[in-house]
Amino acid sequence: MFISTAYAQAAGDAGGAGALMQFAPLILIFVVFYFLLIRPQQKKQKEHKAMLGAIRRGDKIVTAGGLIGTVAKVVGDDELSVEIADGVKVKVARGMVSTVLSKTEPAKGDDKEEKEEKAEETKKD
């Protein structure tokens, strides 16, 4: 009397196109995230790693803690000796360098590329 009969909606075919359309927004969101967030972050990390690898004696750097100093000595692959004031040297992990403020010219005899070029020139003669 007051309750009407409910009829079930006709079921559609379970094709692949319907399932793909359900996941299309998720796929679109992932693509947008990749191009706007993930890819630029990977590029920035790659540039920072290259910058850290190119640090040499005499470069003026800023550490992650905010100290500004000049690289006095490259101790190892992951350690630098930085002079932050006259006669005050501290050891800093290479990964803690956030910015290189000024680059210096490589010292003679320290640059591998110069040694290789000289070796090639002597081989040609």
C-alpha cells in the first residue's frame, strides 16, 4: 500500500572500457604529480649532487646550519675542512653543504682534467 515495489536497475555489461574510465582520474592525477612534483625534485637532487661533487679548496660555501665559510681542505669523499673565521676551522660533512656561493679556479696540479690534457699532449709529441 504505502510501500512501492522496487525494481533493480538493469546491469550494464562488465566491459574493460567502464573499468578504465573509473581509473582515468587516478591515472591523470598520478601523471600530473609526476610532471609537477616528482620530476622537478629529481632534477634538483641531481643538480645538488653534482654541485657537492664539484666542491674544491677555496670555494665559499653555506652549510645547512647557516655557517658561511671557505673550504680549506677536502678531507675525503664526504668530509670538508671549512674555515669560518681567521684561524677557526671546522669539519663539515659534504652532504650538509646547501649552497656554493663562489667558485674558485682549480689550483695547478689538483685538477685531473689538466693532468689528462697534459698527458694527451705529451703522447701526441
